[in-house]
Amino acid sequence: MARDVILLSDEEKIAGRRIAGPPSGTSSTISMSATAHTSPYPLSVPVGTTTLAACRDIAEASVLMTDESYKHSLGIIRQLGRMGVRVSVVATSRDSLVCRSRYRSDIVWSKAATTEAVLEAALGAVKGKRYDLLMPVGFPMTMALAQAREQFIPYVNLELASTAKMVRAANKAEMADLAREVGVPAPRTSVLSGMDELESLVAGMAFPIVVKPKMESRKGVVAYARTMAELRTICSERFAGQSSGIWEPQILQEFIPGYGCGFFATYQKGVCKRVFMHRRVREYPANGGASCCAESVHEAKLEEYGRRMLDALDWHGVAMVEFRRDSRDGDYKLIEVNPKFWGSLDLALAAGADFPGDLCRMALGATLPFTDAYDRNLRFQWPLSGHGDLFHLWTRPQSLLDVAFDLLNPKVKTNVWLRDCGPNLAELRGLVGSFLRSRKS
């Protein structure tokens, strides 16, 4: 049965806001029915003693999603689609990962791939058709929608933190300061304001030194300087490029030896509702980058540190708190906070941590119970996805046996789905194309 109303948040009820029904006219979309099917991955893990009657409601939900090409966008649409949620996507290409999925419902076409064009298309869509939730995936769209919230909330729910909290969380220097305030270990971090202060900023720091943008952004290339000469070269190029917009303000950060790990959570109005943790097994680049293979874990101290950070931010929505476990003392050191969905989301979904479903249920008016239930010993790999395990293998051939063992191990899950193979075939074509281009160059 179709829903006739959109449930309001408590703040909207207090403010007396009303969600407008769809005006006459329809948005420019292409329809494709989502098909449910069984999957080796759980739809959800039982949450405490609450059955969440929203299990019925969520099958009636309608979601509009952005960021068509991210591997975790594909994970989201598969997770929600097989629960019966109608997931439409703002897109510019029919060949993108999400558009090739059988779980995609409608396509809302954007005139360009720019943030501004996608915002315009999304606003037109929610004005012309009722959606329960508008769900951004990448940081640029998440930040843009937080900033444009007032334009959208008459028509659709946005389960995002405020703009001020989003900006603060995305500032890596501020998060290092906050970590010290709340008793979370963090590497020494300094903002590079000028080349004349470079030597004083790194005095006492051991090499390698990490150089990266101060804010979460698309220009988030991380560099590792192994000598003072390398550091000067990297910093001079990036500092000089700030005036032209090629580079953004940079920070210098102490390198933490060890392995990467993460704390992930759903928060509802400042209260933690779901937690999940993982450790990285392989990355690309191999010395520190995106997860190619990861496994779920549960560590009390990691949870404590992650919750301290998000509690202090009075968070709302989903977020990742990234750490490295220091091989020198075994403690977790904060690297940064990602105020958005994260690239390794597939692992959480396969382990039973339904983060996209949490946002849907909140948009439908549910008050979520707390859960820390998930499979705590699950390994997941991304063989074909952008900068996945095959890219790792290309740069670190000595990992061949490990990668091959995981590929052949039926207990290791992947995002290659035979019943939704369109996106994976697109990934494979892209991988072959990249290889052929590299051979020609």
C-alpha cells in the first residue's frame, strides 16, 4: 500500500513544518523495477529486543541517492534494493556502477557531473516526486546538501549533521585537537601556513612524514616524505598551488607504523545507535590508502575512542573514525574523521551492520535502539573495484599468494555478485582499459 504521508522528525514537528506533497508534473526519470532475491549476505542482524516494525515500512520507502560511481554506492543500492526499498539515483551516465545494477529503480538525469548540477537535478526530483530520504554518498555531495538543507527539507528528509559540525569533522587539524581534548591518542599534526616554518613544524618528527589536505576533499592525495628534501619538494609544490586552486591548505602529520582500522557508527541526534569496527588487511597504495581487503573486528578500546570523538561532535547520521594501531605501543591513534559513508561499507553490510537501513528508518520516523551486533570475524575483498585488490597486487606482487587465497576462499566475501553482475562487468572493462592504456604509455 502506498504511503500518504512522510513522517516528520521531532524538530520538524516542534517547528510546525509540513512536508509538501508532490506538485503536479513528473520528473525526468527512466524507470527500472528492482528485483528482490536471496543473497549470502544477511539483510540485518536482530537488534536487541526490538523487531523494528519499520521492516514493513522500509519496504515501502523511496530513496534518492547521489554519487553513482562509488563502489559503496553500489553496496548501498544492493542492500536497500533487496529489502524492497525503491532507490533512484541522480546520474550522468547509464554506464556507471549504480545505473547498471538490477536494484536501481529510476534514473534522475543531471546535466553535468558537477556538484551544482547534481544539486539542481536532485532538487527538481524531490519537488516533482515524493521521496522519503535523500542520501548523499561522497563528501562533496554530503557537504553540499548539508549547506543547502533549507532548500530541500520542505520536500524530503536529510539525515545529516549540521553544516558547522560537518565542516568541523572534516577538518583534520581540528580533529587532532579534539582528540587531545577528549583523551584520544593522535599523531602530531601541524598546519602548513608557509614554507619558512617548515623545518620548525617538523622538528623532532621522525620520517616518513605524511602530507595531506587539511580538509576532506576530492583533492585528497596523501604523500609520504622520507627525507627533508622530499618534504620540501612536496610542500613547495602544494603550497604554491593553493593560490590557483590546484591544492588546498595542507597538514603535516607524524606517520604511525602499524595497520589501519576504523570505527563506524550511526548516530541519532547525538546518541550512538549502531557501531561496527574493522581492520585493513591490504590497501592501495600498499603503504596506506583505501581498503582492498579488510576484516571485521571488535575492540573495546577502539569503540571507546571512536565514540568519544563522535559524542564530542554531538553527531547525527553515519560517520567513520579512522585510526592506525601503532605497532610500537599497540594503542590506536586517530588519523581523521570521515563525516560520510566510507569506501569499505560493503564489509559492514556483509557482516550484518545495516547503516543505509538505519538512515531510512530514521527518515521514516523511527527512534533506533542501540546495537553492536554483527559478524566479528568476516573478511571481505574488493577484487575489481577502483584501486581494489588487483591494483594492490600490481604494486606489491609479493602479495600474490594472499590475494589468490582470498579469491579462492568461499568464506571470504566480495562485491562480485553473479545475480547482479552488470556493475562488476563494467568494473572489469574499466580495469582492462586501464591496463591497456598503461601499456601504451
